[in-house]
Amino acid sequence: MRRALTIWFALCAPVAHGQDFPIFQAANILIVSQEELFASSALGKDILQLEQDEREALIEEGRRIGAEFEAEERTLTEQRDSMAPEAFQALAYAFDTKVVSARAAQETNDANLIANIEARRRAFYGVIAPILAQVMQRYNATVIIDRRSALLFDRNLDITREAIEFLDKAYSENPDMITQLGSQNE
């Protein structure tokens, strides 16, 4: 038994001789909620409103096109009995082609909207990077990490509200900041 304990202690003992371990210095770390920073800042709210307006315009365009197609289809249906089958078939084919083309255009518009939203969100963080850098300097921090990446942290390290205040002040001084975000189509 004594021999087994000696072997167990030898295996568990830290190996300290001849190994170089990296030396880490304590870093000042700050925490931010990217979601809250986006959703609660004036700039983020304006971006969300812009995105909502773009979505609604696309939906309205889809409804308008759909209503036009319904009316055209009703007209075609009414004309069917009074037309030669070949003439009707040509009109029906042209109508189907127009519908397929319109659907493809709507799908392209949807994809562009999604790409613009994603590009604008990426650009948002690029535009606010200097503001976050100011907060880092204020606290002599070396890193800011997103709240979702932190397993456990001291709530005093969370600078989200302060970052929102800095961003809102910068945005009120430069309302053209939103135009700096651009879109995929520009």
C-alpha cells in the first residue's frame, strides 16, 4: 500500500524542472453586450428602423406585384373562352414567364436586403470601434469581450451602458454616421 501511495504521489506531483511555461500578466478586461449596444444605442435603433422600412417596402412591392398578377390572371381567365386555344396558350405562356421572372427578381431583392442588413451590422461595429477604443483607454484595458463569450464575470466590468452613452453622444454630434454604414448595393 505504501508503495502504491508513493507512486501515486510521484505521478500527481507537479513537474517543475526544466520546463518553460508562458508567463501571463494580468490584463484589464472589459465586457460589453454587442446585442444591447446595437439594440439600445440611437444609431442601432436608427439602423433597425431603416431595416424595418426596407423590409416593409419589399413586402409592399410583393403585395402590389401579386395583386397585379391576380388581376391579369382573372382577365386571362375571362378571355379564355373567347380566344383560339393557340392564342390563349401564347398569352398564358407569356404570363407564366412574367410571373417566374418577377419571383426571381423578388428573391434577388430579398437576398440583397439580407446582404445589406448583414453588411450594415458589420459596418456598425467598424464605425463604433474608435468609440470602444476610447472606453478601453479610459480604463487602461487591453481587451473587450462580448458578454456571451464570458462564462462568469464581475458585472462591474460590463461597460455596455457607458459605451451606449459614448456612441449616442458621437452620433448626436455626427448624424451622418448612419450613411457611413452604406449597403451592399452601393
